[in-house]
Amino acid sequence: MPVTADAAPDHTSGSRTLDDAEDVWNHNAWDHVEPPPEHLAMVDELLAKQAEARVSDADADVYHSNAAGYWDTFYSRHENRFFKDRKWLHLEFPELMAATKADAPPTTILEVGCGAGNTVFPLLEANKNPGLRLIACDYAAQAVEVIKSNPLYSAPPTGACEAYVWDLSAGSNAPSFDASRLPPGVQPGTVDIVVLVFVLSALHPREWAAAAENVYQMLKPKSGIVLLRDYGRHDLPQLRFKKNRLLDDNFYVRGDGTRVYFFDPHELYTIFGATPRDVQESIVQDDPGPPAPPSDMRFSTLQMAVDRRLLVNRKERKRMYRVWMQAKFQKQ
């Protein structure tokens, strides 16, 4: 029995809306807030300044050639202390929690970029499904070691958990797909759900095609789904980057050497070859982008949401705008 996923609304679950601008200082955060025109003008100025001092080609090559190594160092330093468990999963991705129910069918969930297990372990703790198989993958070997050191990994209450070092972009230079590109023990067409939370943004744009191909090939036909959350265009961290951090348009390197890209909806549609949905956001209305040919449609789109949040520093009277992309694609 395949996992089922219904079309989701093109917005996320936040419910604190700013209906009266005079109320902005009453809370520290507001959901679904569009930035004003003056903020967009400021964005243009900041991006122009960033472009004046890009990372040199020589330095960029160092970051690109050792991408996994920088993440290894990150997890060696922070282990499981940096990221919090993703307790929002049940709100945004109810498909995951549904798979943990006692009466759920056998389900295989594969998380790419598992990090320290902030998705895997909340699912294991909640799991009542003996047929649940969780596969955690990361191209940072140290992250996988952190996963394996958790007692829940070796002795889950029920179900099974596996962890592997694996690069989502495996096969980037290959002329065609080969099953050996997939994680150990994963055969084509056998995975119900692939979780990509802040993962694609860590890849070079030239690696996106191979990443999407690998995801497509491992998913079950007609039912397998992708659950994606990542950084959105003009998110606060993008605007905070200073000089010598810009690798390419919307693509940056952090101080620790890890990379991050900031997406818009059309890029995600193109990467996955997904049927577009209407996204009621200014970023889409201003730039509708070229429609993808029907022959390229490999996924149907169950959700494409631009999650906007206004953070407020009431003491300093500052407004800060966060932007995330959230999407659900189903293999056709």
C-alpha cells in the first residue's frame, strides 16, 4: 500500500498574522508578512554591494572541491548541539508522522543531509510502525558518526534505522544514471518519502541536476514524494553576508567554509521538472519565468509555498524578514 499525500495549501502553518500595522511591536514574530517597497529597495543596494567583492575563482575552487570536508569540520566541532530537533515536522509535513502510526503500511523514508539526526530521531521516538525503515544519509562522515552514536540508532523502540555516508549529487559527471549512485541498500523505485531539509542549498548549482535525478530514481513511481524545505531568495542571512562571501548569484560561502544558496520557486520547479502551481508571491508575479515543456514534467507539485516571517526586535525597533521555500513533489 503506497504512501498517500494530498495537495497542501500554498502557505505554511503559521497563524499569527499582522492584520493591523500598528500591532507590529506587540509580538516578536509575525507569519506571512510581505516586506514593504522600501525593504526591497534596501535589498537591491545590499546585493549590489556584495557583488562588488566576490570570492576569487581560486578561493571558490577550494570551497567547491572540499565541500564535504567543511561540513565534517562543522559536525566535529558541534556534534549534536547546533541544530534543534525539528518539532515542526508534524505541522508542515504530516506525511512523516502518518508513517509512524501503528496501522501505517510498511514505509521507507530516506533523509538526505541528515546532520545530527534532528529529523530522524523525533520520528524514531514517535514511531509505532514496525514496518518503518528510516535511512539517514549525509556526505559528511562526522554527521553519520553522530547519528550512529545515539542510543536510538542501535536500539529503536520499533522499526529500523540505517545511516550512510552518501553524496546527493553522486554521478554529477556521469553521462547517464546508474543504480550504483544510490545509497547502500537502496534500489531504484523503492523509497516512499525523500526528505530534503536545507540540503539543496549546500550544493553547487551544477550539482542540482544529478541530485534531482537520484531522488527521482529512488522514489516509488506514481506515489513517492519529496518533502523539501530550504532557504528562500532574500532571506535575512543572505542580506547579512559581507564582502568576499559571494560565490555566484544568490550563492555564498559562510565563515566556516560551508556553502548556501537562496532559492526562488521557479528554480525548484526547474530542478525537479515539476508541474508549476500558482504561487501568490511578489517574487513570482514580478518574474514569471519560462514555462517548462510538458515532456520535462517528472513530478507533480503538491505544494509550493514561500514561507515569510517578520521577526521584530522590539527594544531596537528593528524588523527582519525571513524567507523559506517549502515544497512537496510527487513522482509521476
